[in-house]
Amino acid sequence: MSGVQPTRRTILAASAAAAAANLLPEHLAAAPDAIKGVTAMTDAIRPFRINVPDETLVDLRRCIRATRWLEPETVTDESQGVQLAILQEVAPCWQADYDWRKCDEKLSPPPQFMTEIDGLGIHLIFVRSTQDYTLPLIVTHGWPSCFIEQLKIVDPLTNPTAHDASASDAFHLAILSLPGHGISAKPSTAGWRSGRIVRARLRVARRVSLSPTSSSIDEVPATRN
């Protein structure tokens, strides 16, 4: 055996490749070039910035204030879903206390983009590392969640030397929002299961290698179909 110890970078790269191969249909897993036939028209990645209008926030608070609560659950645990008492406790926070503009400030720094896969808008954050010989890494959230939870890993993975790690642990990082979650568009038809989502991630991975830099981000209103 070699005396070279694997880094987190090599372990993650090998694991990601194995996972993708297992989820892909056999003909694509055996022939990666089969997924390269996308045209320049569908390869576009456009800069995106979250910009929630004030009137949207006002309307959200109005809707929360006008909520017609259902009757309480018939059990004492969460087996029937989120309990009524919890919802009624959280609602006033969203209505009056939560400051969305603080979230805006948190979301503004990382470069964000939109791209279209099979007619569906997919939102992503893409940050290039300044380190040499860097591998790309795709990160996505689970359900129910969104990309905001991944923001804390951006700098450690793209700038590891600032976090007491080795330069060899650096990645070009793409954080994708699942269809129907966060800023990504909601599918209008069935069929977006795990295998299709994995194939979409691979197509996005090819596109981000040519994506614009954060300095070219334009102001684009946040919309969700």
C-alpha cells in the first residue's frame, strides 16, 4: 500500500463519483460523454440576485395575520404533522418580529445564478476557489430545507487555508437548490425523482465551469413559479 494519506478532497471526490455512477441509468454511467450534447442555447447561466420587494413582505405578514387555524390534532405527539400550538407560537414571529432584510444581507455576498434544465429554472450558488488544482464539488440540501443552511460551508471549502486546513482541501463549490425549493422553479409535471435530479446536477456541473464571475451579477427580482 502507498504511504500517501488521502485528503478530504480525494475522499469526497471518490465518494461523489461513486454515488453519481450508482444513481445514473446504466448507459449514462458507462458513457459520461452521452450527457454532453447540450446546445449553447440551453447552456446559459445568468447572474441572479435575490431582491424581495417590500410589498411582497407586507402581503406575507397580511396573510399570516389572516390565517384561519384548523382544529387541534387528535394526538399528543407529532405523528399527525406540525402541532397547532407550535404553529401558533411561530406565526407572530414571522408576522412582526422577523427582519427579512437581515437575511437579504446574508444572502447578498455569494455569487448566485440561474440556469434551465429540462425547462425548469434551477438556482445555484457558485464560488471558485483561489487555490490551484481545485476539484468542483456539488452540494445540495435535503427536504424540507433550502440552500441557506449551506452558506456556512462556503468559505471553509473554497478557502480552507483560512480555516487551518490544507490548500489541497479546496473546492470550486456549487450549491444547488432542489426543484420546487428556495428560488428554484416548481415542476409543473411529475417525474423529478432522484435519478433525474442527479442528471440535472451533472449538467449544471458542466455549465458552471464557464459561469461568469461574481462581479457581473445583475439585479434580477426574486420570483418563483
